[in-house]
Amino acid sequence: MTDKFETGQVLEGKVTGIQPYGAFVALDDEVQGLVHISEITHGYVKDINEHLSVGDEVKVKVLNVDEAKNKVSLSIRATEEAPKARTKPQKNNAPKQQQQDNSNAGFNTLKDKLEEWIEQSEGNYKK
């Protein structure tokens, strides 16, 4: 089996079975590999059946070949481009003028009190 498949190789395969933990993919007439649920696609996969069906032709990448256990680990996700990170929109899209006005409103009394308290505490330490 080692001479047929190597780690990093990208192949076409056919889904032959689906289990809650992953999908079995036939690489040829003799060898099947397992695509673990975490390697189906980018992001969280709750139900494999929402992404794959028996008989689907898929492109897979060989992650590992365990000759001793006669197992091949595969990934569909590794053959796909990762989705670009979405930039979060700014929460406050108000014009700067309005933002400045808001900074002066609401907490003026607390702001004034804080300044007064600081002056008082400094005065107590000077005595």
C-alpha cells in the first residue's frame, strides 16, 4: 500500500460509506481511507450527511498512511482554500462630530465629581 499512496498526495475518490465520525472513501478497487469528520470542510460539521452522500466523487489529500494498521487518513478540507476571515463591522458608525457630542453627554456629573475628588485627595496629602 505504501508504494501506491504517499502523505501529501491529492487524489480523486468515491464515498463508499458514512458514519457519525467520518466518511469512507475508496481510492481504488483495493484501498479505502477515512475522512474524519473534522476533515470534511472548514468550520464545524454537525452532520456529515449535510455535506456528503454515498457515491459522491471527492478530491482528497492523503494525511497519513499507517502500513502496520493498513489505514489511510484522508482530508477533503485540505484540498479546499480556507475561507477568508470576515472583518467585523464597526459597532458605532456615527460621524465623528456626533461621537464627540456623545462623549460630553451622560457622565458629565461623574466626570466633574472625579476631578473634584482628585483635587480634594491631593489637597489632603499636601497638609
